[in-house]
Amino acid sequence: MNPLLDKYRKMPLRNLLRVLENPFDYKPEAVEAAEVALEERKLDQEELASLTREVKAEMEEKRKKEESFFFELDFRLPDLPARLLSSVNPLQGNIPNKARFLNLVTLFFLLFTTYYWYSKFGLFQVAYREGFDNWSISVAEVAISLTMVTTGAVFFWLREKLGWMLIIAVLSYISITSLGLVIQGIPKEGIDVYQITNLFPPLVPAMISSAFFISLLISLILLKLEHYFDANRKLTLIALIPASIAGFVTIIPIIL
């Protein structure tokens, strides 16, 4: 007795017909079991013929979709580097200024993400050598920030809603913490005109960084670019407010 017969007797009719319409995709005993199970059901021939045509049409449509997918994939893969460059190229003349600005921001965050991974790689090396137990908090904080920045950059490039929210959150947090570093560098006892000369150079990187990230955040919001990501002002605030609070919580102990 065919061991598959019991299984095929319980199989939906459409599935049986798919087996019989694709006999070369199944073992001989499976096709035989499907034939027996179908014959036992004593179906009306006209109804069976109609259902068979439907199954054939479904299978043909599925086959065409698969062929179309692989054709497009085969066609696009050789051009992938050019398309990637085109998607972030800010110098294209045939796109609106807002879209061009978004391309610049996308390019910046892709480069920023690469640099961020590179700059934090040493921490993971040290933690690996000395044991993650001693570095668990630091590694966890860096891992979370790396995940947010990387995910945000990728989804921002894809113009997804998640990318907009993560980049707004990242910019909000960095803007506030970088501003906190500038404030931290100013002596609490005050400065005189002679100290300004010595004080200014160390603060320049923090001041430039703070000004850049704050300006970028404000520009993204004021230009109302969220619609490129199918987002809205409510989602922008949902990303902005918690990240800003987290930034203030981070810098307040440093400043005080």
C-alpha cells in the first residue's frame, strides 16, 4: 500500500490538482497517491474540469511572476553600483532641491555610519581581550548606538518611515550632547579676555559639531521633508522628544 495515500486523502482538492499538473516535481508514489485520492472522491467531471482550469491559470500566473522577478533581478544586478550611486548623488540636475538635499544628508549618514563603526571597533577589541564582563555597560551602549545609526542610515536611504524617525532621534541626541560638551569646556568660574585665546581652540571641534548637527536637524524639520518618508509631524515629535530628553539626561551630570 502506498504510504502517502492517507495523507493525500486528507489533502485539499486544489493541492491534489497541483500535484497532478506538475508530476515531474513529485516522486512517482506521490503522483500515484494523488491520482487514487482524486478518483476516490467521485467528483463531477464538469466541476473537476473547471477547477483544473483555475488551478492551471493560478500556476501559470505564479510562473510568470517568478520569471519576471528573476528577469528583473538579472537585468538590474549588473547596474547595481550605478543605481546605488545615483540614489545618493546630490549633484543630479533633474531632481528638486529638497530631494537633492536629502541625497546629501543620506550620503553624509552613510559615511558617518562607516566612520562610527571604524571609531568604535577598538572598544570591541579591548572588551574581547579583557572580557566583556568588565565592559558590559560600555559595549551595550555602543552597540545600541551603532544599531540605531546603522539602521537609521539604511532606512533613511530607502526613504522608509523608520529611517526618518531614527535619524531625527539620532540628530536630536547628538545635537544636545555635543552642545553639552561645548558648555562643559567653558570654565565654571568664568573667563577673562586672556583666557579666551587659550580656551577657544579646544572648543572649536565641539562647537562646529554642535552647530552642524543642530543646523541639520532644524533644516530637516523646517523643510518639511517627512513626506518623502510617508511620515508626518506627529511621528517626527515622537522621535524628537524622547531622544532630546535622553540627551539632556546624559549631559546634565556632566555639566553640573
